[in-house]
Amino acid sequence: MHPLSVTLFLVLVSLTVTLDNGLLRTPPMGWMAWERFRCDLDCHDDPENCISEDLFRDMADRMAEDGWKELGYEYIIIDDCWMSMLRDEQGRLQPEPSRFPGGIAKLARYIHDRGLKLGIYADMGTHTCMGFPGTTLEKIEIDAQTFASWGVDYLKFDGCYSNPIEQMLGYPLMSKALNATGRPIAYSCSWPAYLGGLPPNVNYSLLGDICHLWRNYYDIQDSWDSVQGIIEWFSNNQDDLQPAAGPGRWNDPDMLIIGNFGLSVDQAHSQMALWAIMAAPLIMSNDLRNLDNSARAILQNKVAIAINQDPIGVQGRRLLQEKSHIEVYWRPLSQSASCLVFLSRRTDMPHLYHTSLAKLNYEAGNYQAYDVFTGSKLTGLNAKTEFTVSINPSGVVMWYVYPEQRTLHSQHNKPEPEHHIVL
Ligand SMILES: *[C@@H]1O[C@H](CO)[C@@H](O)[C@H](O)[C@H]1NC(C)=O
Ligand SMILES: *[C@@H]1O[C@H](CO)[C@@H](O)[C@H](O)[C@H]1NC(C)=O
């Protein structure tokens, strides 16, 4: 056979395996080092913040003790820069001993003992993005085995220093290799981001059979510009991206940066709201040891989390872009409920936006709305009722909307099932 036909044949063989192992039926929640701590190797002058086992133990302690775990945040994920520059004599990856003296298996036990899960990072290619040892095609199996032997629960597989043919072979092969370890390991693929993120370069129905989640677009940075750019790209391309998501398969617009330096309180509300609309992973990258109360309250908002984690797993969409720079987003939820987000892209002052549920495609009937960030409740909202919301510049109003309980039923009728989000 011609080498290219061999290649395509291998791809087709490898793609017949489906990664349907029951993991990530809702988007993953947790914490990842990259956006906040990058590749800080300076444990001498910056011991609190360098990439070391102490940093991940600290975050595991905070996650277990500060109420995060109970809300569903569970993965502690190591990103790039954990490795030694050299593989061991058996060709296995190993952590840099000065920064991870106890090794990854011991760190995994520490994290598991606190009821949490450990994620790790590798790169399909000759080197990781920061120049540490990569996972070339012939190393895929041994690296998957190594991670499983350490007790790793999640792999972020980046794609620096490889070409599209190697990626086409390598990402499915890693999926098979992880499955072959027998350990359930959530699999996050950076593959689409290296292919421009859109069809025809990316076939999302195929990708969902290989990976549990995937990065489609550029890395998030600590700024509102970056968050806006991501929201814009995902919304402009929602016809391709939205149908790709569902239980066990998620688009990943990248980490939550709430609690860092770049977002105002309103902008932090906006990131949380839009990540809930997009059924995005809720993976924070911040310093859980130093969070102010407003960041904590936003990240721990139970209704925002419940919307993000809705069991039917349908990703939401941008419904409208008004000339006034107000945008309306909508996500259908279980139990006939839904989420509406009114986002202001204005830069002047709070804007009064007038609309009705009927104008936003809601069926006739009466509804209730719960304002996710203020906790206020609107009852008796007919679909035709005109209402006004006041939206701060670069902020949102986020509503959980559900049909009004019918009160005219005779006593013979069974009571309506309880709403799954308790308000
Ligand atoms: C491996 O794949 C099979 C078939 O999709 C699945 O049933 C099984 O749960 C997977 N095992 C692991 C450990 O991922
Ligand atoms: C995408 O992959 C699926 C297999 O999962 C295949 O049936 C479909 O034809 C592919 N679509 C395109 C446009 O290649």
C-alpha cells in the first residue's frame, strides 16, 4: 500500500473504537494551573507559585476544605512544565525531581485521599509547548500506561510540535491507549485548536467519539478582551460547534479566570454566565489560597453551576445581537426550564433593555424567572409580558426561567414533580 493509504487505513481502524466509558456526562469541573501559574520554574525566589507538588497539594487542600468539592469541583489538573527534561531508563516520562520530589503517584494519592481527582498534561509531538519531552507516536502507549500506573484521572493532550498527519494518528491512538489501560481517564484533546477549530478541518461527530472534551480556540488570557474574543468566536461559529456538544463530549473555551487580575466583578459574572450557556468545563485557573469574596461567590453560585451541569447537556446559543450592543443567549435545560443571559457589550452605563419571552421564542404561557446573581424572583411572567432588564457595561443579567406551577389542578391530580434546581 502507498504510505498515505496505510495512514488513512490506520485512522479508520482506530476510529471504530468509541470512547463511551461513562465519564464526563456533564462538563468537568475543577482547577488547572496554566492560566494563573504558567511555567513558573523559580521555586527558589517564588516558592509559593512555582510549578511543584506543593502548589498542587495546596490547591487540593483548598478545594477539599473551602466548599468547592461539595459543589462539584473535583479535578486538580497539572499543566505543562511538570516534567524532567529526560525520560527514565525505561523510556518513561518522569517529573522534575527537585520540584516533585515525592513523584506523581504520591501526589495522586494525596489528591484521592481528599476525594478529588488528578489530571496531567502531555503533548502529541516532539516537545511540549514549553519544550519538555513530547509524546511522539511510538511513545503514546508507554505514556498512557505510565499515567494510569500513577493513578491519573484526566489527561490534557496538547499538540505543539506535530503536524496534522501525526495529530490525525496520535489523538485517536492515545484514546485507544488510555482505554487499554483499564483505568477510566477523562481525555481532553487540544487537536481542533491546531486545525483552526472548524469544519471541514475538524469533524466534530468523529471527534466526540475520540475525546471527552476539546479545545477549539486560542488560550485564554487574564483580560476581558480575551474573554470577549472567545465568546465572540464561539458564538459566530455556533452552528458548527453547538451540535457537537452533549453528555461525554464538550467544547472547551478554556479556563475560568475569575479571581485573578483582569476582570471586574461584572465581567466575572459575564464569564460565569456565558460558560454556563456554552456547557463549558468549569475549570478555574486562579489562586484558591487568595480569592476575594466576590470571586468566590460567583464561582460557587449554585444555580449557575446547576445550569452549567444540566443533565440533558444541550449547549446554548446566541439568539440575538441588537444594534444597541446587547446580546441575548439561551440554553434549554431539563424539566422544561431554560437559561437566558442578557450580555452588554456597551462601555457607557447600565442599559435598559426591553423585551418579552415571546420575542425570545418562548411558547405562550406563564413563567417564573430567578435572577441567578441577585437572587430575586419574578412570578406571573406571561410570555407576552413586556419586561425591562438593566444590564451593566460588560456585565450580564442571568435568568433561570421555568414554567409557572399550575395551581388550578383538581386535588385528584398528582402534584407536579419538584423542580430539580431548588431556589
Ligand atoms: C473502553 O472502551 C469500551 C468500549 O467503548 C468501554 O465500554 C469501556 O468502558 C472503556 N474502558 C475504559 C477504561 O475507558
Ligand atoms: C464525520 O465522521 C463521521 C463518522 O463519525 C462520518 O460518518 C461523516 O461522514 C464525517 N463527516 C465528514 C464531513 O467527513
